[in-house]
Amino acid sequence: MFIISPIQGNLIPRGTEREPSDAELLAVEAEMPLIEAEVEHLDAYITLLDRVPSEIDMQRLRRTNNRVLAVRRDLANAAARRPAGGAA
């Protein structure tokens, strides 16, 4: 019989940071409206799974889907307006 055990020392190299960098945190913060819109859309979709959807439920699902698309559009437009190479 073989014993399988994790090797903790090789999972995270020594000297590396365990926390996100400032740039990564700023990227997450910039995408937060999209994350919130997707969570709201997922919540609307989950409510439809366990019951027969009413017209109000379908309107909510369409509204949240449109919000996700609008936020994605806004993020894409903002990225296109930024100068190439990360120069500010």
C-alpha cells in the first residue's frame, strides 16, 4: 500500500508573496462592478431553478443580464481608452 501525502515545502516557493500586489488589487477593484452585476444575475437565475418563473422573474433576469452586458461594455471601453503599455 502506498501512502500519499502532500509535500508542503514545494507548493509555495520561499520568498514569494502570499498576498496580492497593489496592481492586482486595483484590477480587482476596477472589475468590482462587473463582479457585483454577475452575482446579481446569478442570484436571479438561481431563483428561477426551483419554481415556475413569473413575468416579474423573467424581467428581473433580463434586467440583470442587460446590466452585466452594460458593465462589460463600459470596462472594455475604459480599457480601450487607456494608453498602451500601462503608461498613465
